[in-house]
Amino acid sequence: MSARSSYSCFHLFLLVVLALFRLCSSNQNSHCNDIERQALLQFKHGLTDESQRLASWVAENKDCCTWAGIACDNSTGHVHRIHLPGLDGHCSIDDYYSMTGYEEALKQKLKGDISQSLLVLKQLKHLDLSCNNFGGIQVPKFIGSFQNLRYLNLSRSNFSGTIPPTLGNLSELHVLSLGSFHDDPFERTSMANMKWLSSLGMLHHLDMSGMDLSKATDWLQVINTLPSLVQLHLSLCELSNLHMYVPSVNLTSLSVLDLSYNYFNSSVPQWIFSVTSLVSLDLTACSFHGPIPSFRNLTSLELLHVAGNDFMNSSSIFQELSSSNLISLDISYCGISSSVLDSLQNLTNLISLRLSENQLTKRIPKSLGNFCNLREIDLSENYIGNISLTYFLESFFECKSPALESLSLFRNYISGIIPHSIGNLSFLRTLHLRDNQISGPIPYSIGQLSSLEQLYVRSNRLNGSLPDSLGQLSKLTSLDFSDNLLTGVVTEAHFIKLVSLKDLDGSANKLILRLQVANWIPPFQLGSLYLKSWVLGPQFPLWLQSQKDLRALDISNAGISSPMPESFLRSFSNLMFLNMSNNHIRGPLTFSGIPATLDIIDISSNGFGGSLHPFLCSSGATRTFYLNLENNHLSGDIPECWEKWPRLKTLNLGNNTLSGEIPRTLGSLPLQHINMRGNKISGRLHSSLMNLTKLGILELGRNELTGSIPTWIGAKLTRLRILNLRSNRFDGNIPHELCHIRHIQILDLAHNNLSGNIPRCFNNFSILSGIESNSRDDFAYISIVGLESPIAGDSLVTNGREDTYSSILPLVMLIDLSSNNLTGYIPSELMSLLVLKSLNLSRNQLSGSIPEKIGNMKELISLDLSVNMLSGELPMSLSSLHFLSSFNVSFNNLTGRIPIGTQLQSFGVSSFFGNKLCGAPLTEANGCEPVEAAAHTIGEKKEDDGADWGLIISIVVGFVSGFWMIMGPLIMRRSWRIAYFGFLSKLRI
């Protein structure tokens, strides 16, 4: 070996030794010191870690640099990084849920306090506690003491109060993210003074989205002192001062500007377009309008989101943008018309194009086919007419390799079929076609979309069977084909590879689930399942118990008749919505273990029987706000254990056979709707119910309640919209305090023993009089996990029959005081209820005349004043009631001519019986002599000729002839007599 070669080998050996020595030295120093380890343990002690994310943080593990979320400096061993975002930084429960499950997602958020022990970490450069839940505590002031901090992210972690100005001491900070502290957009953290930001001269990234900056009028001056700023996020900050007259700003490094969801309602400030370095500009929902700005200087712009601004409806703007490198354009709800679309044809670099909620009513130009780089297109809610889905998709098939990943066309007038060629869109991840007029079957080729994650085709006219090729879509997470005309059998093959499926909605089709395997366990774990109107029965579908992550379950009207397993509900620890109504499920309501997470329970219209006690009193339904047990066979008393249902707002126990008194403890609940109609409830209304001051609906009709109507109903329950005490045993006067219920719409006190006069103060009813308008929202419609259901329905008597109202209940305006013992006149004040649609005062002892101003009640559809003691003539103004479809004044003491109008003559004579009225539709004599309208009177005298002898002779001749035609043969023929009297004997038996 030569000397040169030996020297090279020695040199290499020396380098290796030195490297090993440095590595060993580095590893030895990387161990964190005891003081910092103890500080981290104290920090952990103040936290609640339900998912054991900090399981490695134990005293036995001396090297805290290896703990989860901790990083140390390789040279000094000091802790310089704490990275503990919840939900792996996704922040949205829904995003994370798709991977883990709802319960696990909630546990992923750290809770508790932030210990001051962290002050020991002098070299800390990175602190990320985002996407956790710190329960509304204030941002600790001591965080401003970390002099070396470069990165601070506390966003979406439920802090409250004001931001401590001490954060201005973090002069080395590059990233500051304090945005959206609350998941609830209505919860705000405010900041009146932003001057402390001026000392953060090295700041590159600032996110204060969701903070209330309405009082920070100098926000732009402060931001202008941050020359290194690259990203600025001020979304949903209630910014008010736009500094319209500032021509330019000193933000030469700014590439991302987000001012979205601030309602400015002004012209666009010119300084925005002086920031020539902008790559991304988001002005969504700012309500900017003209004059039209110039985009010429924004040559680097790649992302432009300006949805909700009307200044974009101009071809000239898109001509200026045609030379740009835009890859993402959102011009939704900007009032864009179809003619503007032609100006987009040069933007061929676009990857994302959103045009929803515009005025694209004409055909979509085929120039969209030039956008072969397009991955996302949203044309939803444009009501595009005269276009087939096949025509639309053809423009994309012209691309050699269509890259489309998301196609949204929902809520248009698109017709035709889903073409078989849709299987060629191999990159498609989202297909949204709901609320159109698409017909035909779902093509078998849908199973070729191997990347598909979301498929929404609900509310179309799809027919035929469900293709089992859907079962091949292993990446599918959401599937919705509800509200179509699909028929046929569904088997395990339809779900065989749907291992990623989380949400399934197939409601309102005529599908039959016919399993080939008795103990089938699906390959998925669903979060929501809606199979309303499927045939799942008659046996209870036990496979549902395998779906441990269910949050919403709807198996209503599914033909299930066998008893529900007592352990069924215990299978779902996360269940929030349960609808098993309109089945035939039998057995006692004895199941227990209701999930504490349940918000809505609807098991109405089944065959559940027995006592309510096991169900109500053994459960801990602390979150339930809606409980519907209507139309079952429940019996016995209503138990006094309502403290277990502290959040209950809607209680429906109608149409059972419950007895006893109304529980007093109901008065301690936040109830807004009560329905107990159609039971055998007795006794008086207890005064504890006066505490239900938020009550909007009180349904107690068809029971056995006694006593007088309490005055506190009107004095305390002033929010009532519906008061139904029909068919009980109430007596006494109608309390005048009811007039305090100004927003009443339905007042039904019929079929009681009420006496006295009708209160004259009913004209205080502001909605019935038209002084205030009505809102559907007042009837508490709920929207949960994609399902909208009416909170309350009502059985009301109108037009002489009982009907059930639910979805149109907010439109019903009714007063029914019939079948009581009311006396006195009809108050003229009632005639001021101008929007009342049904008025029933029949079967009382009312006297006097019908008020002349009754014609002012032009919205009346039904009017019943029959069986009273009313007198005088029918008011001529009745002829102006053009919407009447039911009218009855029979059996009073009314006289004179029936007014001529478009409606009154259309009613039958029975509407006028028992009076002394004349005129159409009654048969009248010469000169309109008053006629008894019940029937033609035999032997009626004529005014001129006296007795009508022709009529008398005809009657006598007819009687004699008829008598002898029947009796003659019976007298002459013995066999006929025997047969006739034998027949009468059989009838008697």
C-alpha cells in the first residue's frame, strides 16, 4: 500500500471518528433538562386529555424531547417546540369525524388550563395549541414573555375575553394566528386597540378571523406598519372603516389578503388594487359594488374569490383577467348573467370555477370544454333551463384526459338521464345533482368512479332499481339518493365494499332491503342513516346495532312490527337524532339506557303500550329537547320525574290513553310546545304551568279537564301561538286575560261548558288583525343532519270536519268557540280580525244581529254562526267574502233576503235552514214572501186565490188510489196476506 493511499485511509478514519463523536455529543445534549421536564409535567397536570394524546408525558420517561408534540434543540437540548393542535390540525369536527368517529373526534380536543410553568421554557420558539377547547378561559398574559417565540397559533381553541397587549412583546414573531377562537360564529372575542401589533415588525402571517374588530378603526394604519407581512386574514371581523381615500399602502410583500364576510356595502377601495404582489384575494360576501375596479396591476393573481359582490357582472373585468394566471375563481351570487360566460373562455388555466346562485338561465356555452385543467366546477342554484345532463357533460368529454374532481349542478332545471359515459370521469370525487329533473335509472357505470367520495342525487325523478355497482365505490363517504322513484330489492351486494361510507340517505323511495345473510354486519360504520319508507320489516333490523358511531337514525314508516330489543338504544353512545315513527312496533315502553347525547326522539305512531314510568324515569336524557310519543297505546298516569329531562322544549304525548293530572314538575322545564290532546287527563290546570313563559303551543283538547280556564294562561303565557282546550269540561267565563296573548293564531275553546259573553278585547290579537305578520320560524322548525321536520302538528276542526295540519300550520288562523253556553251579542270588535280564516261561534246562545262589518274579514274561508238566537237580516257585506268555502247560519231567527254575491249562492239550502230567509239558493214565492226553508209546506196559501183546491184534490185522489192499490189485493187474496205479515214478523225479529 502506498503512503498516499495510507494517508487517505487515515484521513477518512479520522472524519468518521469525529462524526461519531459529534453525533454522540449531540444525542447526549438533546435530552431535556429536569427543570423543563417538570414544567411540562405541570402543564400536562392542568389539562384534560380524554384521548391520551399525552400518554408519553410521564416522569419515568426522562427524555421529554421524545414526548408527543415536543421537539428540542439538537445542540442545547432545550425545548423549543410545543405542537399540540387538536384533531390533527383539521379543526372541524366533521372533517376529523370522517376518519375516526364522532365520539373520538370530541375527545381529541385538549381541555383545561395553561400552566405558567411553561415560563421555564426560555428557548421556546413554536407554540401551537389550536383546535382545542379551553372552555372560554382568557389567553394567558404570560405568553407575551416568550422572547424567542417565532410561531404562535391559538386559533379555534375556545378562548374568550380580550387579547392581551403583552403579545406585542413577541418581537421575533413570524406567525400569529388567533382566528376563530369559537366554533360558534356568534361568539366573538373583541379587540378595540390593535396598536400593539406595530411592534411585531418581523410578522409574516397574521390571522385574526372571527374577532370583533368593529371598534378598531385604525386597523389599516396598524397593518401598514408591518412591511414583512405576507399573509393577512381578517375574515368575519365586522370591519367598518375601509379607509376609502387611502390611494395605496406599504404592503409590498403581501401575497394573501382575506377580507371575506365583512359587510362593507360600499364601493371597492382602490388601495386593494395597489398591492401588486397579491397572489390570493378573497372578498367573499363583502357587498362591494361599483365603480368597477381595475385588475390590470394584479398580474400575479392566481386566486380570486369575490362571491356576493355585484361589481363583477361586467365583461370588461374578465377581459382584464384574461391575461392573468388565475387558477381559482369564485364569482357565486354576483348577479352574473349568461352573456358574461363567453368572457371566461380565455381563462384556460382555471382549476376551480364557482358560479353558483347567479342568473345563468340560458344554455351553458360549450367553451367550458376548453377548460381541460378544470378540477372543480359549481353551477348550482342557477335554475338553468332547457339543458340535459348529457349535453353538459359532453363538453368535458372533449378533453383527452378530463381532470374533473368536483361537479356541482344541484337546484337547476337539468333534465334527461345520467349518461352511461359518466363512468369516464375517473378522477371525480364529488358529484352533486340534487334538486333537478333528472330521470331514468342510475347507470351501472357509476361503479367505475373509483375516486368518488360524495354522491348526491336526491330530489330528482330517478327510477328503476338501485345498481349494485354502487357497492364497488370503496372511497365513498356520503351517499344520498333520497326522494326519487327508485324501486326494487337492495341486498348486501349494494354495500359490499363501502368501507369508507359515513352518511347514507335513501329515504322516500320504494326499496326493499332483503338480506341474504341472517347476521349481516355491514362493512361501514355510519354516522347518519336515513331509510324512511323502505321496507325493513317485519322483523326488527338487528344489524343496526353494529353501527356504534350513529348520530342520526331514521327508520320511520319501514314496516317494522316486531318488538324492539331492550338493549337497542344502548348500542349508540353518540346518537343525537332518532326517528322510528309510523311503524307497528309493539310491546311496552320499557327500554332504558337512552343515550345521553340524544337531542330528538320520535317514536310516535307505533304500538307501544303500558306505563310511561320506566321510559321517562330510568333515563338520563339530559340533552333531549324534542320528545314525540304521540299515537301509541300508552296508559296510566304521567309520572313526576321530569327533572331527568331538563332541556325538553317539545313534548308530544297526544292520542294515547293517559290519565290523571298534568304533572306539576313540567313547570320547571324550558318547554315551548306541549301536546297532550286525545287522552283522559283530568283535574284542574295547576298554577305551576304558569312558569312556562316561553310556551308557544299548548294542546290539551279532547281530555277531561275541569274547572275554569285559569287567568294566568293569558297573563303569563303571552307567547302562545296555539291554545287548544277543545272538548274538555271547562266552565265559567272566557277570561279577559286571554286578550294579552297578542300573537295567538289558533284559539280553540269549543265543546266545553263556558258561559258569559265573548270578550270584546279579542281585537288585541295583533297577528289575527294583520297588525303584525307571521313567520314560519315562530313554529320552531328544526334542521338537523340534513332533515327538516315540523315540530308541531295540530288537529283542527274547520269546514265541519277535523283535519291535521303540520307543514302549513303557520298559515292557519282560527277561532272556535262553538258548542258552549255563550250569551250576548257578537262583539263588533271581532270584525277587526282581518286575516282570520276560520270563525266558528255555532251552538251557543248568542243573540242580536250579525255585525255589519263582517265583510271586512275578507280572508275568511269558513264561517259558522248556526244554532244560536241571532236575529235581523244578513249583512249585505257578506257578499264581499269571496274566499268562503264553508258557510252556515242555519237555525237562528234571521229574516229577509240573502245578499247576492259570488259565494253565498253557491252554498246548499242547509246553510240557511231554520230561518225566515228568502232568495237564492232558497225557493222563493212572488214578491219574496218569507219562506220556511226547511221544506215545502203542504197546503201553503197563495196571496191572491186563497186555498189551492187543485193541490188538495190531487192529494186526496193520490191517497185513496194508493191505499186501495196496496190494501185491495191483501183483502182479496189470503196467500198474499200470509206472505206480507210473515215478512213483517221477520223484520221485527
